[in-house]
Amino acid sequence: MLSFKKSLVTMATLFVLGSTSAMAEDRKCELDRKVVFAGLDWDSNAFHTSVASYIMQHGYNCETDMIPGSTIPLLNGMSRGDIDITMEIWPDNVTEALAKATAEKKIVDLGINFPDAVQAWFVPKYLVEGEDAPAKGLKSVADLPKYKEVFKDPEEPSKGRFYNCIAGWGCEVINTKKLNAYGLLDDYVNFRPGTGAALAAAIESNIKRKKPILFYYWGPTWVMGKIGKDLVALEEPKFDKTIWDALNQETDPTNVKQAVAYPLSHAYVYANTEFAGKAPQLVEFLKKYETSNAITSEALAYMQDTGGTVDDAAIDFLKNNRDLWTTWVPADVAERVTAALEQ
């Protein structure tokens, strides 16, 4: 009897393995080589690259690879055909290079990855909400002079402290121009942390202790994933492209007299044109690939909290967001990816 049961188990196991093997062989990768991704040097791109790679590997039976580097060199590499896909292109940051490659039809836009990347000046909700909130009434940058005591700078207590971006970064330059335009430098110290980690640590530490803090930040990031729901973005004059362009072009911050809110940014997926012609099924998947600032920030917060890798974050996302990613791919691809996740 025991022998018979063992035989049944063996037959069932062979059936499952055979079914899985058959399912894995149903679809052949459209390329006879590895699909190469741009390994841009920031975490959100790495996360999206890992998600797309996992789906291609397990759903489309493709091998994948990644070339690390920074934006312009990798964009040029995609134009040459050394790279097939970039999961996170920010058009405002690579305007000329992107326009040139697109005009020459070397790359193709596959659509928006996430449409709501944010940049703003923030304060914690506990400072402005509630009857006893110390900065109740603070809503916009125009209100800040009235609340400088709340954000008192420890080294210059007659002023408040504004936590700017890191010295030399583009956001630091823009924020310095904004401080001039809004007439805030008489009331606030333009404080520039030494590193991105130092800025993130200052924000997280102050918020954990419910201390006052006024700062610039952006998303998607792990910071926004962890504490974004606890923040309020200060109102600024509505975005106006003419004013924004003039602000960008001015090299002397003291000459800037007008500023506006940061534009809401879109991050796009792009591909090499030749690759797109050879792999229409993969392109169809990438065209449907769409996430959000919140989804990406949550994945980065997962990495921060667990100490996990981008691959760990990708698997966590795929396991917990099946209703989303299965809309990007055909049913057979979804089945293979799901089977891989379960194994």
C-alpha cells in the first residue's frame, strides 16, 4: 500500500514538473541574445529594471543583462544599440540628447512609467494640523517669515533653517534661486547637508521625534515611501514655463525675482528602435508597464526597512501587486511569472 502511495506521489510530481516544463517552453524569446537594460545609477530605475527583467526572464523566456552607468552615456549607448531598454528617462534632465536621438529615429518612446514624480518644500503635518499645532496657518512659502521661530536654526537662532538639497546638485541651485525670489534669506538659513544620506537622516530623525523641520525633497524615494503620508507640501505660485525657464537660465541667484512650483515630472520608458522592431511582444509589455510615484517609493522604503536588494523589492512588488502587473502581459506570461514566484 505504501509503495502504491509513493508511486502516486511520484506520478503527481512528474505531472507537475512536466506541466511546468511545457508551460515554460510555450513561448520562445523573440531575441536570440540577452535583452540589455540601462543600469542607471539610482534606486528607482534599478527597481523598475529588476521588475521588467523578472517578467521577461520568467514570462517570456528571455535572458537579460544590464550595463551600469549614468544618464547621458547610457542614453548614447541606447542610441548606438548597445542597450535595448531604459526604464526611467526624465525628459527635463536630458532634453537635448533625447531630442537628438529621437529625431534621428535611434530610440523610441514606449510611454510613461510613472506620471507623478514630485519635488516640493515640505513640513510635517503635526506642525500645521490641529488646534495646538505650532505652525497652524502655515500653508505657503509666503507664510514662512511668520514662522521662522518654529524652524529656528541652532547656529543662527535669529533665523529659521531651510534644509536644501546637497551642494552642487541641480535641485540645490534651483532652491537657492527660489529662496532669493521669495525674499526668504533674511529670515532663513540656506542649509545644505553634505550628502543625500545626511539629508534623509535629518528628515527621518526630526519626524520620528516630532520636531520642527522645513525641507526640500523629491519622489520617488524611500523617504517619501516611509513618511510621505505624514507631510504637507507648501504652496508656491503655480508652475509657469516661461518663469521656470528664466529661473533655470539665470546664473546669479540674486538676480532671480520670480519663482514658481516645480513641474510635475513624468518618467518614461524608452527603447532602441532596432530592438523595438525585432521584439514587438516585449515592446507591447513595456508600453503597458505603468506604475506611480507611490508604488515606486513604497518599493524603495521596503529596501530601506529590510536591507533587501532591488531584486527582493521587485519580487515583493510582484507578489503583492498581481492585479496590476498582470494587466501588462498576456495570460500565459502571467501564469509563468506567477509559477516562478510561487516556487
